[in-house]
Amino acid sequence: MPSVLFVPYGNKKAASSRLICWETAKYLKKRHWKVSVGKGDPRRFNVVVFQKRYGEKDLAMVARSRKAVFQLSEAYYLKGGRKGAIIRMAKKVNAVSISSRPIQHWFKHHGIKSTIIPTRLDFAALQKGKKRSILTICWIGALLNEAYLKLLIKPLNNLWKKYDFEFRVIGGRKPGLPFTGKRHFLKWQMGLAEKWVSECHIGVAPLFQKPYEFAKPPSKPVLYMAQGLAVVATKTPPYTDLIQSGKNGYLVEKNDPRRWERFLEILLTDEATRNAFVKRGKISCQPYSAPAIAGRWDKFLRKVI
């Protein structure tokens, strides 16, 4: 039986660690792997996966491992003083796993081969709630990403002048932004946040159009689709892999506020289009399901060992 040790960046409350380490471990066990997360002697495993780990202690653990993989899913870590340490780590391990083409291009530029394995989501474990009686637009995200909500101030404020709807924000703190209509803030809680998403009708995924954002995985739209929301998102490379604008969601070019407003207005007023996007979205997100991505990890890790 092959064995793998995941060394996570954070605990289960850290989204990337939960999705990449614990959820992958769950489904690799079903594929007859011996798996541990965060605990164990690296010498006793066929391969050790270092999730966003590249410090001196991690390098020392690589030296004690039979085979090692460096996993990086967020371009944030490629900025500033981390660059040298990440390159050093990537050159010490046997293989590198990343989540998007832009990150793969970054590693290739530095002479490092990598394999794309997107972030997965355990659809079967998602709690679902009853849709709210008032049409609700939803955004979920971490503190680091709340700045993206600035892109929605003008479109939503204009729409509130014409329509009655609510904007639900699920995050780390109540954003102090000048929205003028009905807002509802919910502080993120593990096990409940995804249920709160499912109660909404439209999911928004605004991003700045900069190199860092161009490398982010499509985790947010995937969650919206899996939970039965119609999606409107900024047009960025990872999102275009998932969303075909006008078919299973809308993509906003150059964050044009008029397009944000127009696309959201269609989904607020046209139930048929909204329902069609929801139906197609549930199909489109399936390649990002935990069992499907675990299959890719299975194949990747077997090649490493």
C-alpha cells in the first residue's frame, strides 16, 4: 500500500490546507493509500507533500524524506522576499504541484517543471440550506480578499435604486464600504459558511486584474456553482477555465462597472436565465470535485514514487 504524509501550512480552518491536505487525504484513503496529515516520521512514507511550506525546517524534512513534493496554490507567495526560498525548495523536491497555468509559467520561467492539480471541493460534505425569500447576492472570502468588494460598490448601489435585494457578505469582518442598500454580514464559521452560501441566489467573484489575481484558482465560483448559485465574476485566466460567459455564468471584462451592473440586473430579474446558469453550473464544477481531483493526485503521486 503506497503511503503519503501531507505537511499542511495551517490547520483545518485555513481553507487551502483543509481543501488540499485533509480533503485529498480523505479520498486518497478510498484509493487505498495510507495517509497522514501533519503527523508522522517522513522516513516511513513513500512521499511527503509540503503544502506552502518552504522554510529551513521543511528543507531539513525534505532531506529525511524518501520522495518529496512541494505544493503551491496561491501566487501571493511568489511576491517579495519569498521568491528565493520558494525556488530553493522547488529545486530540492522531486516534483512540484500548482493550481493554475500562470503559476506554472512562473516556475517554468525559473527552470522548474510543475504539474497542475486544481484546488478541489468536497461537494458531498457541503451543507445546504433553504433559498431565502428575498433575492440575495453573496460574496464569501478571507480578509486578504475584501478589497475586491470595492469593485461592486457602484454597480450594487445603482441596482438598489431599482430593485429590492440583499447583499450577503461572509468573511472575517464587516467591510466598512459605502454600500447603500440591504446588507447582511455573517462572520465565517467552519461548517456553516457553505450552508449560508447555498441560501443565496447569485454569487459574485470580483478580482483585480493584476498578475497575482490572474494566478488565483477558481475556488469561489466552484463553490457557488456547487451550492446552486448563478455566478458573475471578473474575467481572469483561471475563471475562464470554468465559466463560459452567457452559458453557465457571466464574466466581466476589465471590471467594467456597467457590465457588472447589467449582468447582475439580468440575474435579478430573469429567473429563467438564473435557473439555466445554476443547472449548467452544477455540471461545470464537477471536474473540481474532491473525488475527481483525488484521482489526479493519485496518478501524480504514483509517478513520483
